[in-house]
Amino acid sequence: MDERVSSGARSRRPAPLPARVVLAARVVLAVAAAVVALLLAACEAPGRTVTDDRGPVPAPPGPSPYGVVFLGPGDCSSRGPVIREVFCRSEKAAATVLARHLGTPSSGPPCPDATDFVLHVSETGTGARSRLTTGYACMRNLEPPHPGDPGQGGGPLTVVGDCVTASRAGEVTETACADAGGRAPRYRVESAVRRRAQCPDDTDLFVSLRGEKPVGCARRSTGW
């Protein structure tokens, strides 16, 4: 007997899979995706370059009492017949370097106005640490007195505020403005100009200075 299905009958749906089968399939897919990712990373790794855009990390500077130049600017020296470069925080430190130049003080650049004294430096031998082997250092005492300050009567430079005595030979000698001794008339440098004609009319003495304004305009002391 032939069995026929009428046109109005419903088609049968396949039975749903058990929950355990579905979960197992998902686990298999997840593992497969992970394996594919590892394989891709392994293939790309040799050809990749990692760039650190943070820049190099500077190494902390080590403590050192010496610079590249012997008695360079900011270095400190000892006091005594033999001058040595020492730590500025050392108990032996007596003065600091304001400037360092080649040549001689008479031919090289002038020292700063605050210079208390000048050291003539000659670095020779195989232990010389720089090409700056012959020159001079402009020094300032770490503690008072500061003979280079205006009116103190010392220092290698004559600056505005200093007092001088004049000789018949046209030479001047710096002296302390507070010094009441001596018979020679004293003059105080009141200003510095480029040319004598720029000095005030009441100028009594012209004093040779160094720097951009080489003429000192001095007036006779009236009891400073």
C-alpha cells in the first residue's frame, strides 16, 4: 500500500541537539581561534620592530670635583703657594672661578667686575685635561673680604666706585675709599664712558678702564 503525504501535512523539523553538544562545539571554536592568533603572531614576530618613543633615560651624573677644563668656570681652588682644584664644598675651597680665558690678562678678555684676583694658569704634561693649557682664571673669594668690590681698594680691575691716587707720571694707584690716610689727593671714578668727551664737565681725572667703556670719569675726593 502506497503511503502519500497530503499537501496540507507539516514537514518535520530535525530534533534539537543536546546542550552538552552545543557547549562542546563552542569550546572547540574558541580553542581554534586562539591557535590561529598564536600562529599569526609567530609568523609576524620576526619582521616587526618595536620603537620606544620615550627617548633614552639619562644616567644620573656622578659626583666629580673636576670639569673638562682645569679651573673652569664654577670650579673652586684652594689657597696657598700651590693652587689646586678642589670640591667647592670642601673646607679647603677658598675661591671660585668667575671666568677662564686663554692668553694673558693684558691681551685677553677682561675679567668680570666682581673679580678679587687673577690666577695665571699653565697646565702641562701628559695629565693635562684640555687644550686650555695656558691662560688666566678670574677668581672671587668664597667669603669676605672682596677686594674687587667697588671702593675696597684692591682687585685687578678699576671699576666705577673705586678710588685712586694719581702720580706726576700720569699713573694711578687704586686705594680704599674709606682710607683717610695718605697725603696724595684721591679721586673717585663716578662713571665710565666710551670717549673722554662724554665725561661730565666736572671731571677732574680720566682713568683708563677695560671693557666696552674704557674711560673712567673721576672727581676729586671730598671726604668719602
